[in-house]
Amino acid sequence: MRKVVKFGGSSVANAQNLSRVVAIIQHAATTDKQIVVVSALGGITDDLLHAAKTASKGDIAYKERLLLIEQRHLETVKQLLPVTQQSSLLSYVKTVCNELEDICNGIYLLGELSSRTQDRVVSFGELLSSKILAAALQSGQLSCAWKDARELIQTNQQFTRAQVDFTTTNNQVASYFTAESHDVVVVPGFIAADVQGNTTTLGRGGSDYTAAILGAAVHAPVVEIWTDVSGMMTADPRLVHSAKVIPQISYQEAMELSHFGAKVIYPPTLQPLLEKNIPVWIKNTFAPEDAGTCITEEGAEEKFVCGISSISHMALLSLEGSGMVGIPGFSKKLFEALANAQINVMLITQGSSEHSICVGIQTALTDQAKEIVDTVFSDEIAAGKLNPLVVEKDLAVVALVGDHMKSHPGISGRMFGALGRNGINVRAIAQGSSERNISAVVAQQDVPKAVNVLHEAFFETVYKQLNVFVIGTGNVGSKLLDQLLQQYAYLMQQMRLQIRVVGIANSRHMLIQEEGIDLQDWKAQLAEAPAMDLQSFVSAIREKNLRNSVFVDVTANDQVAGVYDQLLSKSISVVACNKIAAASNYQHYAYLKDLARAYNTQFLFETNVGAGLPIIGTLNDLIRSGDRVRRIDAVLSGTLNFVFNHYDASRPFADVVQQAQEEGYTEPDPRLDLGGTDVMRKILILAREAGYTIEMEQIDNERFLPEACMQGSVADFYVCMRQHEAHFSALYTAAAAKNTKLKFVATFIDGKAKVGLQQIDPAHNLYHLYGKDNVVLFYTDRYPDQPLVVKGAGAGADVTASGVFADILRASV
Ligand code: ADP
Ligand code: ASP
Ligand code: MG
């Protein structure tokens, strides 16, 4: 009995790789006789096709391509074999390439490329590679023969994708190998012949199938597919970086995965082997010591989802109409029409209302399908019983595959939940009754995201990835980036959360790095990055379409606040330190909250009130658990507290304000704080979060700043304060005379809010506030007399950044 080993295009791409292949075959030869099936050198089939097509278009450039093909093979021979053994192989390569050129010249002259000639042209790839490998093996110790696959595998005349005649093939293979005694027989993959001896091919990727056909015919103990990955993986490794090798998988699961796009095995491959129960191993030529994947009758019991795959470039055809209801035969007619035109149906869904039927096919075939279906149903369409076929393009299927999904409830819930949370719209769903596959049709552009989201949901017990975009790199933004860097390892370890900062922008530059920005030196990188353009930054975030995306606004900019809806409507969470959106008109605030709900995402702004203090979160918890807010008393301006705690009329009021600004406690324009606007916004946001519909204009503001100081620039403001020092010292003296302290208090009672400077006596809850502290007293149904109090530092970059950080973590749930 011989085992069958097949080496793919990348395994034989050049002399260096071929040497590895030789070593693998030699090693195996110590225990087994082998049939070695080989693909063309990687990329050569494409090159051959390209040359033939170029020639058929009357473009002489095919000659250049042929020359490159010849040179690549000659070069490979020269590097692989000792000089003394090269000459016969070099002349073989030249002879074959001349023959190839003759055929291409014919194509060029005729201006025509039939599929039969195309098969003839591409067959040269496997002929050359197999001859080269056989020569390399013969130059070593092994006894090695070369056998033309066209004398073994017989097919029909469906050129480019011929169907195998198994009876003849099995006889030919059995009789050849019965009399064959070499240690190794090398056979070109992919190619076969029809009954007249014309060259046919088995379909792109078909060398795997060659190995399976031969393996089944000789009853091989095992078929090994050697490729460039260490096995069949839980997802396409080019799409999902954390895809893992599946150690063991059933034939059915592997077939399902390959039919749904897992390129590592050509889909028809497993059928002949499954019938004979021959195990298949997927092995890595570049890491032969890796275990690989074993495909047998039994999959791995413990896993209910074994892999995720996708098919791109799909279209949905929907046939709809009241005339379909209850009348048998519509679907038969539809499928017959498609089958007669050789249009493969990849997916079918029909609602139980029978009002419509929906099928998925390859995009390339849609025009043809539309024409056929509309013709077949022309009478029904004319009679108004059916609508003309509706075609939607730019779609793809993502599928979960696993033998044991049927015994586990809740898998589709988890699948669609994960897709929904990431804003991936599912256009159609199909689940076979075997429950081995649940398929979702999504937009083509969502495929990488969908596959990653599902992979994370079903395979990554390791960690969840959060993709963060930070806009604003002032005091708070910089601190936030520091904190994210500092906590990276902790969050990974303790919360299995990987926070990647993918974008950083400020008013000057914007930096985006999909693999995550190195936070050790973001400043230098940002300084080198392209100029900031808000709309491009937002478009990039939307287009990147990364899973679990969070947009973090640490600016005070109204334009930035104006882009939230573009993000929320893409299911991108928004964490805002910026108060402008939450304090804008009620309609806009409600619109953003509704968007977040509708798109299953988060709009969070804890730091809008009291910096890092858990004020909004606490209020949300009260309301959600059924409590009702009766009254709120609060001192909400860290700035005003700082100012009034430091001002005792012994130095100018303006100096104290200056100090507050220098220490980072004020808005860029301190009047937003001192004039009470900032406090108004905060009480407004609290009232809204408590469930009240309220606008800024409805809030009374008993302002203490002289009206004159509200005009002009920030510099003018400082001048004006100095001019009015007497006014400020009078305020202070009056309060001190009564043994009270000045506090700027916000109150919300019975739906009415007001802010203003008050003299607070020592018995009051608000009296003992120091430095930049904030305090909020919630009087509610559950806290009627003794309020629920939240108190602590209510300003400062560090605490604000940590509040933003906490919102980012909340957005990850
Ligand atoms: P060969 O040339 O050896 O036949 P292929 O390129 O046909 O190799 O198939 C191997 C490639 O299949 C891998 O390099 C990988 O990028 C791709 N692939 C797609 N899906 C999967 C999957 N689920 N598991 C492993 N590989 C996959
Ligand atoms: N060389 C062929 C192709 O590229 C067959 C194969 O590699 O399996 O499709
Ligand atoms: Mg392949």
C-alpha cells in the first residue's frame, strides 16, 4: 500500500522550497512507499492563463510572459540539481516551453482561446513541476518514477472543470500501481484526459483532488496534503490573525468549510476518501514538525463550532409575489431553470408565508440568471402574480460550521447577537436541517469584520479586542493615552480585554494604524502624521469597519460633537468628554441616544458631570432600577470651587482665576465656568438623564460676573475682572460676615433647574467642600430625606481621563 502525499504551489515555488519537499519525501520513504502529487510552481497556472488570454486578444506581450515562465523553471533546475545532472532536464524544459509557445502562437493567430486549448496550456505547469521534482528525487538515493496523470485519470469533456469517470480511472490506477515497484511515483496534479486522450483539468486548486482520486483508487492508508499553513484553521488566516489550527475535524465539517471558502482544500477532494474512510492530514511543508489537521469520520467531540468561513462575491435573487402562496411548483420551476443554465445555487431561504423565495448565487452569473428566470416566469409576471426577479449584488456569505451545533441551543442567537452588536446587517439567513452550517448573507465590505467578530465570539476565550480612536490630545487626552498604555497588560490579564488605540487625532494631525499605535511614542508619530481633516478621520473609522470600535472625544469642539451620529449609525460607540452634544437641544440629545439604542451601541458621557466621579452612572442605575429623582442639589464646578475656596479678597480675584486656569481646572475660556454656563450644562444633563425633557433656556442663571466681563477675548476678561475687583471682594466680605462660604450651586426641583452663587452656612451638606471638589445630592423616592451623595475631586486631567477610561471599558461590554 502506498500513501499519497500532495505538495501545493507554494511548497514547490522555488528550488529552496523544493529541497524541503525532497527532504520530506526522503524521510517518509524510510517507512512507506509513496505516490507524490504535485502542483505547478506557485503562480505558474495564473501566468499560463494570463499568457494564453493575452495571446487570444492579439497582444504580443504573451511572449514576454512565456519567457518569464521558461526562465523561472530553468533557474529552478539550475539551483536544485548538481550541474552534472542538469542537462537532460534543462533540455526537457526548453522542449516543453517551445511546445507551449507553439500553442500560444496558434492562439495568437486565431485570436481565439477555447476551453480545451486553455486546459492544454495550463497543463504545462504541472508537467514541468512534476518532472523537476522527479529529477531531484532521482538524483538522491530513492528509486523514483514519473507517471503522466493523463494515463491514469479519465474524465468527461467538461474542460476546465472536468468530471471524473471513476470506473475507468480506478481500473487504470489499480492496474498501473499493481505492477509498479519504485519507492516513489511522482504524478502531476490537476491534469487528466478525456476518452480521446485530450488534456483536461479538474478545476482550479484541483491537485488536491488528484491526490484524493489516486488515494481512493489504491486504498491508500493516508492522504497527506502539504501546504503553507499548519492545518485547516478555525478561519481564513489571511482574514483572522488569531485563527487557530483545528487538530481534528470530520469529513463533513471539512467539506462544509471548504465549500464555504476555506481554500486550503479543494471542495470535491474529500468525497472519494470519505467513501473509503481514508484519513487525510493537512501538513505544513515549512513546519513539518507541526502536528497539522487530521480529517476522519469522527470530528472532535468537544467543539460544537469547528470553524468559520466565507464566500465573497455573491448575489441574492428574490422571487416574490402573491401568486406564489400555496401553489406548488414555483420553486421547482425556479431551480430547474437555474440548473439548466448550470447556475449553482449556494444558499436558499424561504419564509413560511411562501410569499417569497430567495437564493444566493455567484455575482458573475446574475445577469444570466435574471434573464432566464424572468423568461421562465414571463406569464406569471405579466399576470401580476409574480414580480420580476430582484437582484442584489455586493454580498457575501459568512458561515459557522460544526457537526455538533445541533445539540447546542443558542448558537444562532450568539452568532446574530455578535453580528448585530457590531452593526453588521444580515440580509438573509440559511440553516441546513443537518445544522452543520448556519449561514448569514452580509454586505461584501463587512466580511473581514464579520469573520473576526464571529471568531472572537466562538473561539477567542483568550481576549476581546477593543479598537479605540481618540480625538483630542490636550491635558485629558494625553493623560488618557498614558493610562491606556499603563493598564494594557492588566486589562489583558484580568479582563481579557485588548485595547488597541487605532487612531489619534488633534487639531493639527491625524494618525491611523490598523494594527494599533505604539503608545510609547504616539507624540512623535502623530507629529509626522497627515494633516487633520475631521471628515476624513471619521470616514476612515467608518470604512475600517473594525469590530468593537469606540470613538473617544476629548475635545471641547462643536464640530467634533457634530459627527457622533455618523459613528453611532455605524454601531461605533461614542465616549464623549465633550459636553456639547449632551447639552445641545433636547431633540438632538434624544436623537443620539435613540441612535445608540437602534444600532446596539453606546453613547457615554460620564465625565460631562463631575469629571471622573460616578455621577451619571449612579443616576442611571437609580433610574433603571425604578427609582425617581425628586431633587438634585449640586456643586458642579471644580473651577468655581477652586476659585471661591482660594479667594479671600487678600489678592485679586483675577489672580485666583489665573491660577485655576494654569493648573488646568478651567475650560479654555474660563467664562464658561465663571459665567455659570458650564454648570448649567451639567445640571441640564443630569435632569435629562433623570428622565426630564429640559432645555438650556429653561434654566435660571443668577450670574455673579459683571455683565461687562462677558464681552471680548479671554485677555479682555482678565482685564475686566481686575477692574471689578471691588465687586468680587464685596461678595466675599458679605458672605464672611455671616460666617458663610460662597458656593456656586445648581438645583433641580420638580422639573425646574437653576444655578447661582449662594451663601452656604456651616450646617449645610454643601459647606464642607475643599479644593476642586464636586458634590451631588440626589433626593429620590428611595433616598427621600438623607440624600445619596457623590463627592470628590471634580476636575483635573488625571481624574477626568480615568472617567473617560471607565466609559471606554463600559463600551466594551
Ligand atoms: P496550496 O498551494 O498548497 O494548494 P492553497 O493556497 O490552495 O495552498 O491553500 C492554502 C491557503 O488557504 C492558506 O495559505 C490560507 O491562506 C488559505 N486558507 C483559507 N481558509 C483557510 C482555513 N480555514 N484554514 C487554513 N487555510 C486557509
Ligand atoms: N496549479 C493549479 C491551480 O493553480 C492546481 C493546484 O494548484 O491545485 O489551480
Ligand atoms: Mg490548493
